[in-house]
Amino acid sequence: MPLPFSGASFDAITCIDAINHFSDRPRVIAEWARLLKVGGRLLFTEPITLTGPLAEHEASMISGRTKAALAAAKTRGVRLGGQRGSLDRMGRMAQKGNVVSAAVRRAATAKRNDDLLPVIDDIRAAGLTSPQQIADGLNQRGIAAARGGAWSAVQVRRVLSASLTSASSGCEVIR
């Protein structure tokens, strides 16, 4: 499609790192030629041929600077790489982090389940009582499941089971 300018309207046209997005490049260049005045200039860069080598050069420069900085640190006596402590100590630290992470995830799940129960009660009050009907009701209301997808009957059963466990114990469930 021709650009909305009369022929020989421009002294110069530039196109930087965008020509690769045009599906019919010869037609685009012919259109630019139509728009340029006699003696006009066309400048375009192609990112694959220009940017690629520049990126490789920059990566090489970064690598050189990193190697020089590491060598200087080593000369100053900085200990580089390797493990920092015994494997037993690192294993204990990892286990402690896993326990804390699991507790945080359980608390978030319990809060989400508590927030869902009033909605599930509303769905049940409308006569939809099977786990699949409740899942459909949650999906129709635009409420995403825990990982962002659609609800299934199995997920609804898990929420209901967790709420029954919590209610029957008379206290907050922390597993």
C-alpha cells in the first residue's frame, strides 16, 4: 500500500532496525525510492546483520572485563568460588528454608480457602451442591483456581475437605 505522500517529497528516509518486520521488503524499498527526491538518501539498518555482530562484540567486551575483575580480586586475596561451609550445614539451612516456605504456602492456601467459602456457600444456596456444579459456579463468576486456571471438581473437594478439617478441630489448621 503506497504511503500518503507525493513522489519525490523527501530528502532522506531512515529506517533503523525495523525492516525485518516488513513482509515485502522489495516493495517497501521501491516505495521509499518513489518518495525520495533525486539525489535523496536512504539509510536503513538490518538488526540481524548489524546488531548481531555488535552484540557479539559487546559480549566479548563484558567477558574480558569480568575476567579482569576476577583476576584483580584474586590478586587481592579474595577467595573465589567453592563451597562456603560444610555440606551438613548447608543441608540444615536448606531444610530450614523448606520448612518456612511450606508454612507460608500452607497459610496462603488456608487464607484463600477461607476467602472462597462464602462464595461456595452462595453457590450451594442456589442449589448447586456437587463439586462439579460448584466448580462451574466458580468458573462462571470468573474466580480463577489457585494456579490461575479453571476450577475442577477435585480442586473444590480439596477446598471443602480443608474447611471441614479446620472446622472440626475448632482451631486453625497448621500442618
